[in-house]
Amino acid sequence: MAFISAFRRIHGGSSSALHSQFAAIRHNSTLTSPRLFISGLSRLTTDEKLREAFSPFGQIVDAKVVIDRVSQRSKGFGFITYASVEEAEKAREGMNAKFLDGWVIFVDPAKPREPRFPPPPQAQQDPSETGFRSNKTIGWCG
């Protein structure tokens, strides 16, 4: 409690103004891709339900709910791809913090997928004179 009152005293106001600034920054980021990341999905939400909920905002190219391999149930997030960035922006504004299948969903720009495993480093190896590589281990390994 003391920290909050000291914070308000230093910054000259309530923390709600600061919170609204952060919310505005998060929402005002412009989309560069027509692909959206949807989080907070119910485990009952399917690809078809997701497509149906987002179809009023434009032409959907792809709608995918990410499924767990073992349980075959939704992991709680998915992706929507629209034909244009403008349609994706309308969907983001229209569906962010709305209810879908009884759960509040959040719509954010999708980030590009990063490689799961970095490629192994390419070590400089000198082949021996015979053309075979030799094991450089010295000593007993066991």
C-alpha cells in the first residue's frame, strides 16, 4: 500500500491514468500483417466457430485453433488470416475483449514464427590426409 501511495505522490496522479496510457499504446500499434493472434479461447472453440465469429469483418483466408496433440483439445489460442490488413484491423477493433463461447478473447497482431531449435553451429573441421575425420577425444571416456 505504501508503495502505491508513494508512486501516486511521485507521479502526481492516480495509476489509472498510467494504465490507460499503456492500454492505448497496446491498442494503437498498427498492423503490418493480415494475420491475428487470438488468445483466451475456450476449449470448446473450433476452427469453424472461430471463422464464424470473425467473418463479419472481412474475407477470411485461414482460421486455425491450435490443438494439443495428446488431448486433441484446444490450447486456448488460435490464428486468423484475412485477405487485407484493413479487414484485420477492423476485426481487431471489433473483437478485442469480447466474449466467444463464454470466454473473453483478446486479439493481437501475430508475430512471425521463430525457429524452434537453432541450427547447430558449423565447426571448422580439418579432414585428415586420408579423407577421414578422426575423433579428437583424448583419454578414457566411459
